[in-house]
Amino acid sequence: MYSTMKIKYAFVLFFCLLFFKTLAKAEEYYYFDSYSQIESMLQGKKGLSFKEAVFLTENAFYDNDFDVLEYNQEIEILLEVVKSLLNSNSIIYIYGMKQNRYL
């Protein structure tokens, strides 16, 4: 009975280790894939895009769970918020004694 229990624990341990190793490989792939795409941008093989570089980095960090369409929609929403703030003429920057209003 004791040896059967050891075999069961060894079996469970083996599959846990196999699962975590597979998971680690997937995460490693996400980072290397995003790294190679950003490297291609920096080497001039691909057009430079700060937006895409941020997406690639965040997507790798979140285990490839980001949807590029949702990401782009969120950026568009935030862009509209910033534009409306700028158009409201309510942002005032103060540098020392001089005051500047940006439109």
C-alpha cells in the first residue's frame, strides 16, 4: 500500500512538472516572438511602430491574451478623451512664473 501511494504521488508530480514545463515554454515563445518582431523594427526590416511595440510587449507579459482589435479600440477611445480635453481649453501648464495654456 505504501509503494502504491508513492507511485501515485510520483505520477502526479511528473504530470505537474510536465505541465509547468510546457507552460514555461509557451511563455518563453511569446517573449522571443515579440522580441524578434521589435528587433525587426529596429533593424529596419519592418516599419517602426511604438504602438505595435507596446502591444507586443504587453501581449507577451499577459501570455498572448490580448486582442489587437480591442487594443486598438481602447486606444481610439483614449485618443478621443485626450482630444476633448485639449479642445476644452482647460489644461493649464505652469512653468516657474510663466503660465502657458495649450489648445
